Amino acid sequence: MKYNDLTLGQIEAIVNKLGGMDGVKNFLSGKGDVVDNSFLDPMTLDPTMLKFEVEVDITLTNRQALEATGRVLYVNDKALSEAPRTTKTKQTIYLFKKDSDTSCSQREEEFNKRNLKEADLLTISAFNKAHPKFADEYPNSIQWKDSAGNYCFASFRRGWYDERVVFVIRNGIGWNDYWWFVGVCK
């Protein structure tokens, strides 16, 4: 190999930057180009996304932020204690979904393609507090890894007995095609 000091992780990062294997094929066939798009609004990269401005109360604890939504809580305290938090009082969030089931690692790739990272617990809670009916029609979520490397998530949706619920648990099973993913710019 000509460049034998590349690691598999670096090669995977290059494939992700090119938009997956289809992007690699397009690039190698001369149909694609490498451009620095980090300055673009993610909406220009994926016009199917929804964009919202969110006011975030960073003085709340994670549990207080969830309680403020008025939803029934189903919470694993360990997962909740390791949930990401923002230090910003205003956030622009982007919501998008896939038309197919998505594994947790594929979800990470989808965020990278859009120059986004997962939103944090305070931001998604503030959004669902401000728009309580949104999750009734559009279940939405964030995921993160805890200190042991396990996937955790917070999900907002209509639950059993038609009640509004939020789950914060440890689970790496993946995402069905009805979930909306919530991100912020990197």
C-alpha cells in the first residue's frame, strides 16, 4: 500500500466525509468533489430538515429540565447523570429522520454527513417543553455514550395510554424509521 501509515479509523473518516460508499464511488468516478462545507447551514446540505430556535435554561439540572416538559418520566438515573449538557442559552436545532431503521453507529454517520452533532439533554428538553405537541406526531430523540461506552438515549413521544412520555435509558438497539434525530451545528 502506498500510504501504509493510514489507520482504518482514518480511512473510515474519509469515507464518512465523502458521504459514505456512494460518495466515494462518485468521487472516484469524477462525479464528486471535496469541498469545505463546514461554513454552510446544515439546511443547505439537507433541505428536508426542520430548523428551530430554542431558549435553554442552563440553570436546571437534567431531571428538572425533563420535569419542566410536563411529561411522564421513565428514567435510568445513571444514564441521566451522564447525559450531555450545553452551556449555551440559545441553540439552533435541526431535526431530520431516515426512511429506514438505523443502528446507533449509523446514526452517528448521519449526523456527520450533515455537519451536525447530537443535541444535549437541556436543549431537547427545552424544545419539547416549548412545543409539547410536536413529539405526539414526530417522536424525537438524542443519543450519547456513557463513560463505559454504552449507548444511552433520551426520547420524547406519545406513550402508553396516550400519555406524553420521555425515556432516558441505556440501550443500543437502534432506531426505527419513525424517529426524528435532533442535532446542533458542530
